[in-house]
Amino acid sequence: MITVIRSSASSEERAQLMTLLCRVSGSQRPIATIRINEQEVIALDGSILDAQTRTTISQQRAVERIVSIKTPYKLVSRAFKAQDSTIVVGDALGAHPVVIGDSSPTIIAGPCAVENREQLLTTARAVQAAGAQILRGGAFKPRTSPYQFQGLGVEGLHLLEEARKETGLPVITEVMEPDLVETVSQYADILQIGSRNMQNFPLLRAAGQNSLGRPVMLKRGLAATIEEWLLAAEYIVAAGNPNVILCERGIRSFDTQTRNLLDLSCVPLLHELTHLPVIVDPSHATGRRELVPTMSRASIAAGADGLILEVHPDPNSALCDGRQSITPEQLQRVVRETSLIAQVLGGKAGLSYVA
Ligand code: PEP
Ligand code: MN
């Protein structure tokens, strides 16, 4: 259930409503209001409330209306917000602003990890020259083995800042710990929450509360259902940050020929279930450079709002994920081809998600 607050409600009327909602929902903590869809709203699990309690809530002076949402995720649901969300990135830290979720696909590209100044700046220039709009690069890397390169940490953030200054490209980088959300937000235009952390609830809450207004790209967990993924997005939105982008990056399968299994059917399905933008990561999904261009084209044809691609000037010497990193020349082709596909389809507006 979503309670929409009247914009003219007084502070006493709001306080009264909060007290009532805390009592009926059994919440020990203050209930958070969030601004979404130009409205201030409070989301609750309405299934625990009886009809009389719902009526009492709807009669509060602070309440404009209540909206029943049947799915466990509320604020991210299409049932709550029919129009697609568009997310503006890059305006806060001086980059060229980019809109994610409008009719043209957004291409994010860059190395898996920031390795050194030369590697990052060379890649950033190539990403810009290829016509991609956002630069990626991991400073804090979640690695399977503790003996692998773990990223440059804060030094990597400084290099990303330098790359933004030189190229004007907004940057996206991963944050792995709740306590680092604010620090990373001082450098990043978008925060990435990686697959391994999709259900790190303290991290999701911190990204909702302390991200200084930066959007969050939430990658699908290694074996997460779509409902679990949307509920993870709901954590971020319910904690105060409505700007969430979903990223499909493949899920675990029994087959070892590819690194993961790209679930492309989730793209049109998500557009039906949620108003959030959806982008696809064909690099982690396939794990193989030669498959990335084809799956990039397929993702845009399926209605993805964009792609995130790993690119390296010399993939075979990359410290991380070289096998799946494309070259700057391959990136140029991907940008050209995906833009043609989007034009032919007339952008997202040209696709239908309803049976
Ligand atoms: C990455 O983007 O470099 C990354 C670690 O991705 P994922 O969380 O999808 O494995
Ligand atoms: Mn990677």
C-alpha cells in the first residue's frame, strides 16, 4: 500500500499520520517518506492491515489517497507509476549530462578495473571517440580470490575524476561497503552495486540514504529471481533514492561454455513490471569478447535502455576480465550498430510490452 501525502498537509497533520502508520505497521523506526513521481509518499505492506485500519488511514487530513499495490515491491512497480522513469546523470559533478531511460540507448563503457593513469585515460579517450556516453571503471573490485588484484581504491576514484574532467564523460564505479557510499558518491556520477551485493541490505539502505543524490545501478544477483531483484531495488527507493537503474548481467547456469547465461527475456518482462530503466551487461553475461557485439545488438533489439561494456586498450594484458573485454575498435562498431537498431525500432516507444 502506498500512502500519497497531500502537498499542503501541515507538520502536525503529517506527524499524526506518521504516528498512526508506525502503530498499525508495528514499525519501531520512524516511517520514511520519499519523493517519487513529483509526490511525497509512504510505502507499507498493506496486506497486514484490515479494512477498518485502511479507512482510518485514508481519512487522515495529511492523506491525499492510498494506492493498493498487489506485488511485494511497491514504489518500483509499474502499477504505482505508469510512465517510464528517466534518470539524469552527470549534472552534479560537472560532466556532460546524460539521460538514461529516454528513447535512445545509453552506452556505458570502460575497463573492468582502473589499473593506472595511462590505461584509464587512454580508454576514456577511446570511449568518448567511439560515441559512448558514460565511462565505467572499478576502483574497489569484488574479486572471487583474495589473491587477485583488488582495485586501486581511493586512488582509482581520483583517476576517474581526472578522466571525467578531461573527457566530460560521467563516471560509474562500484561501491561495496555501506561506510564507503558517501566517499564514492563524492567522485562518482552513478554508484554501481555489484551482483555479489545485490542483497546486502545495509549497503542498499546506505545507497538510498547517503548517495548525495547520485543514481544507483543495481546489478542482478548471481542467482536472483526477478522478484528478489525488484525487492532489492525497492530497498534503495524506500530508503530515499528513487533513481535506480537495473542491470541484467547474466545468471548462473549449468553450462560452462559461457561465464553466465544472459537472460534477455527479463528485459521486456521488467519493462512490464517496473518503471525503472533496464540496461544489459553482455560482458559479464557471456565472459567471451567474441560474443559481446552480437549480444549487444540483441539487447537493444529486446528494448534495453542501454549497455555497459568492458573495454580495454590491450585486453590480453588486463588485470581483470580481459577475456570478456572488447577493444576500442570493437566498441566503435557496437555503438554504431546499436544506434542503427534503435533507430529502426523507433526507440523504446516503438516497442510494445503488452500482450
Ligand atoms: C563489474 O561490473 O566489474 C562486476 C564486478 O560485475 P558483476 O557484479 O556483475 O559481477
Ligand atoms: Mn568485470
